[in-house]
Amino acid sequence: MSPELSGHRSVSFYFSASGLSKLCDAGTPGDPNDDYAGSQYIEFFSTGASINLATASDLSSGGFDVALTGREVTLDACTGEVIRSRAGKHRFKVDVSATGTPEAGSDVFVVDNGDGTFSRVTQTYAFVAAAGTARIDGKPASVDDASLQHVALTVEPA
């Protein structure tokens, strides 16, 4: 059976940001007219995660607390080459409350299991808009455009 239907769960996380800016030459050192300002690019890829997730059964509130480990890479502002790579850790804690009325629905679709068989999948879902607060690496933040969701998949041979 395909990983999408097996119940196997995994967590991944990625973020990027701009770092320091510097003046870059566009390949003609004698002509400063084509110089441009470039910014370092910083990326973080999680390689390990611990997550606690809770959502009220009526979708009135929910949140998560995730601790991540991985690699943080800084790329040169002009060349894009890696200038620093180091182990990194990040932690996110988010708590939200519903800001609207839950909506519900269902969909039915067929999934190719990759082994010559197919499965009929019924997806039942409920979701609601939410907002709240967060702490990102210990710093406060607001959450304005979130959603709380319940999704259930029922799998039958096609």
C-alpha cells in the first residue's frame, strides 16, 4: 500500500531568510554601473523533529509545540556559494482559537497503490479559520491566518 494510505507520519520543516547585504559586481570589475546589492541567503532544513499536537474535537482551539534539529546554511550574497554550514535548533509553539464556524465535507478519489492495485479513498474533513499566538525560538509572534482541521481517510479496495 502507498505511504499516503499506510498511516506512516513524518515531519519536515524548512525556512529561508535574507541575511547581510553587500555590493556585488556583475562580472565587469572596471564598470561600477552594473554593480548591484545582493543579500546573503540563509536556509534551514530539519533532519530531526519532536512534535506535540493537540486539537479540540469541536475545533474550538488547538496548537502544537515542535522542536527541530538540522542544518543551517548561509549562502554568499553575490556568488550563492555556501559560506557557512552549521548545526541548528529551532522551537515553535503555537496556540490558536477558532475565529469562525467550522465547515465540513467529504471527497472520494482513487489512489494508485503503485503495485498494480487501486484503492478507493473517502476523505472526510472539517476545518475552521483560527488565530492566536506563537513563540518562535522564544520570541513572541502573532498568528493571523491559521486553520484547525480534522481529516479522516477511509480506504477500500477499488
